[in-house]
Amino acid sequence: MTDIPYQIEGADRPGRWLISCDHASNFVPPWVNNGDLGLPDADMERHIAYDIGAAGVTRALATALDSPAILSRFSRLVIDPNRGEDDPTVLMKLYDGTIIPGNRHADDAAKEARMQRLYRPYHTAYGNLARRMHAPVICAVHSFTPRLRGRHPRPWEVGVLYAGDTRLAVPLMAALRAQGWCVGDNEPYAGHLPGDAVDRHALQHGRPNVLLELRQDLIADTAGQTLWAQRLAPILTDVLAQSGL
């Protein structure tokens, strides 16, 4: 895999949407613990390492909306681009009951190296892409596991996350529920972490935004990813048009 820690698709597409995927990959660069965080392959294929299916949805959704997309090219377990730089969970040492051996003894120097080579270049590219666009609207695509270890099953098919800016989130939730889907309102997570990617690239600039969480069993394969992108694209288009933003 290339050393560039992000991928941009359709940079010159004319659509207003900027589709982001912060947790697109489970790749560990070779310079990080020789490319091995000490986890078995089965754990690196779990939701703890990346957002299963989210990259495929992102690409298909960006194509359907004729808009650009940016995707990370490193595992969230290496460094998490959807956290603020000062967030203690930006470098996870324990996630969903699993200890991350390659992070357990990571010191400040190791963290800073990952920030410089992965995290900051991703956000610089994200910010530059947004600035080149005319009146961009941020749509962050994530996915969630149907069930955390020892927890109840999660019923939502799609969740809409938001912080103080509800201009798109509220009408979008109504439109999604009108389809008969089980829709989470700031579920399965709260919609705002100070300094997170949406805060950094949308809220701090006054840009309209929404964060989508799709349940991973629904988008585990290409067919499911394409289906949900095709479902979401016209709804997002209509909600934005009706908002007047």
C-alpha cells in the first residue's frame, strides 16, 4: 500500500457533498511495530480495527452524489483520525474488551510519529479538499457492530449523529424513518466529541453536516454497500434541497 495515508476520489466532481470515511482501512503501516499490532488476523478483521463496509458505501455514495470522497488508509487502532489530537482515545490501548499489544506500551514519541505521518496529513488533505469546494456539505460515513461484547443487540439499521448543528440531521432522520427503517437519534453513540473530524471540518467552519452510522451486517458485502448508497443518495439530495442550505 502507498505511503500516502489517505485516498481522495472524484476531487473535481461538481457536487456539494464531501463524503468522508475516517475508518476505511484496517492497514497497519510497516513502520508501526513492523506492520503488526500484535493482534490475530481475526481481530484485525473485526470492527475494532476499522468500520466494516463503510469504505464501499462511501465510494458508492460519492459516485451517486457526483461528489468527492476522502478515505483514510490506516487502521483506527494505529491512530484514530476521528478523535481530537488531545483525546486520550486517539491511540487506543483497549477496545471492546481486546487489549492492543502494539499500543500497550506506546509512548509519546510513538504517538507523535503516528500523528505526523498519518493523522495530520489526513486532516490536512481533508481540509484542503473542503476549501477547494464551493459551499461544501460534510457527510461522514461510519459503521457500527450489531453487538458489543456482553451488551444487548443494537436494533438500529442506520444512526444519524450530530452535535449542535441539527439543520440536516433532524429532517434526515424524519426522511429515513419515513422509509420504515429503525433510525438512531445520536445512536449508537453520542454525536459530538470535541476536536473530532466533523467538529474540525464542519462545525468550526459553519458547514452543514451529518454523520451516518450503518449497521455492519447490512453492508458487509458489495451488494449491501451499493444498495444502501443507492437508498441514501436521493434522500440526502432531497433533504439538502428542502433545507435551503
